[in-house]
Amino acid sequence: MPTGRGEPLDLHTAERAEPKYARLKNHLLVELKQGRLKPGEALPTEVELAGRLRIARSTVRQALGELDREGLIHRVRGKGTFIHRDVHRRLRRGLNVFGLVMPETQTGQYPALQHGFERAAARAEHQVIVSSTDNDVSRQADVILQLLEKEVAGVAMVPTTAPTPVHQILALRKQGIPVVFCHRRVDGIAAPLLALPFHEVGRMAGEALLRHGHRRVAMFLTRRDRWALAYLESMREALRKGGGDAPDEFVHFGSESPTDVKLDERAAGEAVRKMFSRPDPPTGIMCGFDSVAETLYLLLGRFGLRVPEDVSLVGFGGRDRRGAILRRLASVVIDGAETGRRAGELLSEMCDGIRAIDDDDEIVMRIGFSAGETLGPAASDGQGGVTFAVK
């Protein structure tokens, strides 16, 4: 970087087809977008830049001339060349699109997150491209490439549950495109995070079940990953404080595929049959997502188990409770629209230079509890449980 910060700039690589002045201009644009060049800051003189980069002064003059014509820098006679104080807003004139990348768009809190994000983007005069990765890392890479081609101004994303390679996000960073993470971050990338409090979700569910007398609790999760394990361990901690537990035989993990976001009904049905054929079946069930809880609600009915008279059911999802079953579910809830709104605002702040592109603030989103109708007193036969003859 000509000012002594950032990555070194080599304008002499033979295989680069674009002229040197264009490479210098593009490099300066990236430095602007990434916040290493600040609004109002003075640039080195043409002579200094030419000497540092070992290029002709005319090359530097041509690069700065284009930036000047685009209104990104301005020259003051006798004082020097300065970054325009409104540079970030001017950069956005041709980049008025935000990208929103999520594992899915149809269920859970994702529709509300999208709605909140679109409203925040509209207030900042940005359009939005929404992309689903199907919770697949390879699909996520393709989405990021497409957003790069469209030269988006910023990207908010809920990363896949499988680890995201750092190079996927670095591809955005190298073009000066800010990123905001929702729910979980990508390790190795400094960027704002709107965190989902995974441990708090499990704790709140466990405490709600305890208050209703549940001591033997099952848990159904779509897959085994660190976030699912955080739900499980925090729920167990809460239950054990009240004399309860969620033993391994009452824990069901769905597919081992890292991309699945739905529960396999056949495998889940077999797990229900085994659990409720025991002399000490669970009296309550916690589900990792509302979509899982909806599936369990139907499965339990097929086995003749009444909710909540025979077994209580607690899910986790968005505060917006729509749908015949979803309205009835007791769930730990998070405001997806608020998460989307905050993501849009953070991106706007980064594009305007108010917040650094490598800001790593972590904002923990608030959760609550929707009482619903599926959580009731623990069923008891006087011996600590109810035996169900499940066929």
C-alpha cells in the first residue's frame, strides 16, 4: 500500500493484462472500501507514490486523475491530494445492492430475518439479493462468486453449519466488500456478529420444562454439530440443577449429512417408539428447531400420545408464530426481523465508513419464550413416569 499500510502492491507482474494505472486505481479503491484510507486523509504526492512503487509519475497521475473525475479524491492547490469526506457514499452510487445469504429462506426465523434486512436496506437506499445455500458449503461458495460478479456493496450471511473455509470470505474482503455474520461467525474472519445465544436457548428450554415438573427430557436434533451440542449441554445443566436429566438414550440426532436441515421422519419415529416403550419414558421433549417440533407433534399423535397431557413439547424458532401447529408450539423464540434489521444497519455503517470493515463486535440477540399450548405439567403415575404401549 502506498501509505505504508495493508498488503504490498506489485504493479510489475508480467501476466497482469490491465495497465498499471488501472491496477493502482483499483488497489486504492480497495483500500478506501476497507477503511485503510480514511475520508479527509491526505495522499502521498505523485512523486512519492511513483518512487515507492517504482513506476512513472505519469502512471500515478493517470490513476489519481480517474479517482478525481469520479469524485473520490480532490486536489487542493499548494496543499495536496485528499480523500473526499463523502467518499463512502460516493462509492455506493454504483453499488446499491446488498446480498443476504442464508441456509434456507422458507422456514424458521429466516423469512422474518429477510423481511427485517430488506426494510433496513431500503432505508439506506439499497436493493437486496437473497440467496439460499441449502446449508451446503459448496453452494455457499457459488453464491459468493455470483455476488462478487454483481459487485454488491455488502453481504450479510448466516454461514452454513459445516465450517466455512476462510477463503470464501476473503474473496469478498479482497474486493473491499464488508460482511456481517448472523447467528455464528466464520473462524479467522474479523467481522461484526449478531450472535445467536445457543447456550441460553438450551438453558431457557430446560428451565421451562423444570418449572412444569419435567425431570426426564428427550431432545431431537437434525444433526450433530457444535451448536446442537451447545443446546444439549446447556439444557442438561439446567435440568440437573433441578434433579432432572436428558440421558443419552433420550437424545436423537438426525442425519449425519452436514447439509440436512429437516428431520428424517422414519428414523425419528423409530426413536419415539423406543423411548416410549420404556418403563420410564420422557415426559418432555426439546427440539432444536420449530420445524423439528412440528414433525414430532405429528409423530407423537400417530403413536397415540397426547400433547401436552402425555408428553410436553418445546421448540426453538422465530417470534413470528404463523401456521396451525406453530401457533400452538411452546418455543424459545428470537426476533428474526430484529436480527435482519441490525444486519442491514451494520452493513450501511461499514459502507459509509462509520464502522471499520474489520470491526469484530459481537452483539448477542435477545431471546424469549412463547408459552404456546404444548407445554404442560409432567405426566406421572406415582412412580416417576407413564408407561406407553407403543406399537
